[in-house]
Amino acid sequence: MTGGPALFPAIDLRGGRCVRLLRGDYGQETVYGDDPVAQALAFQEAGAPWVHVVDLDAARSGDPVNRPIVAAVVDALDVPVQTGGGVRSVEDAEVLFTAGVRRVVLGTAAVERPGLVAEVAALGSVAVGLDVRGREVAIHGWTEGSGLLLESALQRFGGLGAEALVITQIERDGTLEGPDLEMYREVLAATPLDVLASGGVGMPGHLDDLAILELGGRRVAGVIVGRALYEGTVDVADAVRRLTGSRGTP
């Protein structure tokens, strides 16, 4: 990775609308818009190099009700789309790849069936989403604990073909209180895979903290930001400058 971490603005879909949950609680939902395609285009026009899309309905139920919207977002954009939520099978992933999704994120299914990661990686780019509460990996839309600790999960997914790990600290997600920097240090020390940090970014300084975070010469490869962009406490163009400019010219 050169030039600092990439910004991944997040579009979380529930009932076809752009929403954010507080700490993964489906009962604490804020709706930010009813046109995900327009939102994705706005992120692209502001300079975002990726867009990260999550189907919250599918994450909880497995029913990919928002898949047509994901396809519409991909069709509208020139930048790559990373998407997850409810991808439970090779067939699910294949549909997304066919729709033009650049990278598929496997969460619950990867935890329950690690071999699926290798199967999907044979089709295209895969990230494993590890959503943790404390240090325990949560599954089924963050509604259940898996009994799997983050340290063990990082070892489990090291050689299955995933290109990246999306690590979300649920206790910080949607709070704007700042990322769990200590957790990301632990992750960087434990895996050679690209690490995408998610959860807690609420102000420009939090991006600076992640951009300079380093352990053994490794840094996070990307930062997923959601609520802060919708609330206006972080600006997409400024975020891109802060992250990509953090390391100077290589």
C-alpha cells in the first residue's frame, strides 16, 4: 500500500434506504436518505476511491432484499464497490460479482464455514468481515456472539485466499467517539493481510490517528466511515486528503 489508507465511505442499506445503526442495534436506526445511488455518486464526485455497501437486512436475515439497489449503485459508479451483508454462499457471491461488485465481504458465513472463503476467492476478490464486540466476533448482523475471539479468527483466515480483513469494533460503531486504536495495533501485529478499520470515526483527527498508526512497518489499508460523513463532522474530500497525504510522497 502506498500513499496512505484508502477512504471507504459506507452506505448501509435497510429497507432500501441509507441508514446508520448505533453500536449495531437495529432498534437505534437513523435514516439519512432514500436514494442510495445518489448518495454513492456524491461520494464518488467528492473523490472517494471506493464505496462500501452493506445490506443490513440480509446481514440479519440472509434475505438479500437490497441486492437490486447494490447492483444499481455499481452500475452508476466508476469507482469500485465493496459489499457485504448476508453473503452466505458461493451463489450469493457470484451474483454480486456478476453485478460488477469488485470485492465481496464475507462475515457470518466465513465464521461458520471458513472453507467458503477459499471457494469465493476462486471467483474474485474477497474480504472477511470480523465484527467484534470487545474482542469476541459477532455474527448474524451483530445480534449473536460466536464464541470466537478476534486473535483466533485472525489466525484462522490467514491462508484462505482473502485479500483483506474488515475489522469493526461494534462498541464504537456509530458513536463518533473514535476508533479502537489498540485493537488495530493488535490486528496489524497478528495478520499479514490488508486491514480495513471500521467503527468510531467522528472527526478529522480520528482519520489522522488511523493514518499514522503503524506497527512493524504495517499500517491500515483502508478506513470505512459512515455516520460522520452523514452528520457532516467529516468531509469526504478532506478525509481523502488526510489519509492519502499522511505518508507524503513515496
